[in-house]
Amino acid sequence: MSVTVLTYPSDFKPDMLIEGIQQHFESHGFDSARIITGSKSVYKSSKPKDLIIFNANVFMKDMGKVWYGDLNLTEEYMVLKSIAESLDTTLYVLWEMDGRFGKEKKPIDELIKKAAWNTDEDKPTKDWYLSVKMKKNK
């Protein structure tokens, strides 16, 4: 019996260079496709002030998409800053719908404008996001 596996054209298939970058994430406990909870609603309600991005997409300006998975940016931003420092770059964290389903192929300058947060910015909280990022989008 054979099994047919269907994939979306935008399924993330990292090349060897990006796989090397992903090792930096893995060495900091961020496996690809990481899931931080079994229940998104329970997790979010237990951390109402945190900026949480489920199915986040992380981009580097010169590489494009390099990682995806769940992130609690408020709790884990220092780890992301450490990864960025080890790679000598800025990491840009995008919401799921801004970095998947073919949208990850848009020009990088267009993508990073949609970043919910990047490693050059301050500690991200939900209030920070609403006061800083949402004002920029108006």
C-alpha cells in the first residue's frame, strides 16, 4: 500500500545553510516547529500580559525564513537576542499569517516591516506591542 503525502507549495524546506542556522536555535532549546502548550487558550489566559506568538516565523534579512514555532516573546526574548548575537544579525519575528502559505516568498524588506518584534527592540509585552507596533500600523 502506498501513501500519498500532499504538501503546500510554501512548506518550509530549509537548505543546508539554514539548517546550520537552525542548530543555533536548537542549541538554545528552540527546536523547529516547537509547540509550547497543548492548549493555546489556556496558556494565553495564564499569561495575559505576555506577547505570545503561536506558529511564529523568524526571518533574517540576508537569509529569509530560518525558523518557525511557538514563542512567548516576553519570557524568551533574551534567548532570541542571544541567538541573534551568536549569528551576528537581527532576527525578525512575524505572525503566522505574515510568514507562511506563500507569503514567505515576498521581498524581505516587505516582510520585516510586518515583524511583531525584532531583536534590536526592547522587551516585548502585549502592552508594548499595542502601544508601539499598533501605532506604527495606523
